[in-house]
Amino acid sequence: MQTQLSGGTGAAPPSAGSGTPFIRFQHVTKTFELPDRSVRAVEDVSLTISQGEFVVLVGPSGCGKSTLLNMTAGLFHPTSGAVFYNGKQVSGYNLNTGYMTQNDHLLPWRDVVGNVSTPLEIRGAGRGERRDRVAHLIELVGLQGFEKSYPSQLSGGMRKRTALARLLAYDPETLLLDEPFAALDAQLRLNMQIELLRISRSLKKTILFVTHDLDEAVALSDRAVVFTARPGRIRQITTTPLPRERNLAALRHDPEYTRMTAELWDLIMPTLQATRGEAS
């Protein structure tokens, strides 16, 4: 399954990662035309993400973080500028990406096996391939023993694990994750963060992850991209000063983790205060 792409060239912007450019936003602006006004979500965003990199987007609500994920997936296109994927301009649905939102969207009438199998059935995979692939994914996300359970019988963490396994079922190169753990309590969120980081490293996935949780941003990312208020512009890109193999449960005792979290708060707080002032 190939992405609908058209050729494109252009030098990587200064914000590029250290590896080969894989996802590239080149002076991207997106304006939505509403019945009564125009809303500019992002403005002149240039960012390059390397293959296998875990990049987190943070910033105030409405600054266009999800818009960038949607443009990477090819769900809509920039008003100006261009989005490139693996060296080619995205011009249609990007089937090399998988998308996971805050809502798990599990099918209530299908058990865990049925939900994880859904993308493979849509793709037309044979029964044997589906069985082997689903069994592997259920083991990968730690859901052995719950294969026949329905969503209503699963805890919040198990539902997220099922959604993650379904996302991985057709083996997308890039995972686009939009606040996938926001609704979980602190313990479940930590468990899912650990699982996601483990899986992303073992499968060598490229990840673009949106969150409002700055602790989560530092814990998971190779780089954190901080945005201004709408229209979202990149204010700063910070490289996470942590090893790629990291113990998330012990990070609160790591001075580098504490320092970077404080740095992100210092960057974002003026924007949040200005936004509150405009709303009052």
C-alpha cells in the first residue's frame, strides 16, 4: 500500500533532526474557511523529522498541533507551503501512517481479536495471516488471556492497548498519536507510556505525538517542539537530554528530566497567561 505522493524537492530547514529527513513541513500555513470568518491554525511552520525519531508537539489548545498530524496523514492539505513524506510531497491519503486519537474508537460488538483484526480484514489479508499477526500483536501489547473480551469488559488501559495493537496491525511506518493517553489516570498513563516507548523502539517506528502534558513530552520524546498560541508557530525545538533507552518510572529523580520539564513550562507559561488575558 503506497502513499499518494507527488515529487518535491527543497533543502531541510534549520530545525531538521540529525538523521535523514523523513517527514518535512516546508513553510506550512493552514487557514480554515468558516461560514463567518477565516481561522489560521498554523503559520509558516518548517520542521523536519528523521526516520525512527519520536517527536512531541506541545503548546496551548488551538495552536494547530493536530492540524499538522492531519496534514501528515493527508487528510487535508496546507493553504500554502508543502508537507513531504519520505522525500515526496503528500497529495492524498498517506497510507504509510497510522492515526490514534484520545478516543479509542473500538467496535463494541467485536472482541479484542476482532478489533485488532479489523484493519487486516479491510486490507484483505487471509485468515492465516490475520491469525498469526493478531496473536503476535496481542502478545506485543500484553493482552494475552483477554483475546475474547469485549471493550465493555476491558479496563481503560486494556482498551488503549487494544487500540494500539489495532493501529500496528497493518504495520504503518509512522504513528500519529493525538493525546492518546489524556483520559487515563496517572498510573495507567505511565504504563501505556512505557509500552509505547518499548514498542516504538523495538519496531523502529517514527512517531509524531501531540500532548498537553509536559512531563509526558519530556519522558517520551527525542525532541519536543514548542508552539505559540494560534496561529501556531514554532517557538523552540528542544532536544531531550536523556538516553533513548530510559526508565520512565525513575525519571522524576533525574535532574535532566526535571530541568527540561521546567524549561518547557517557562516557554509555555507566557503564552498561556496571554491566552487567559485575551479570554477574560
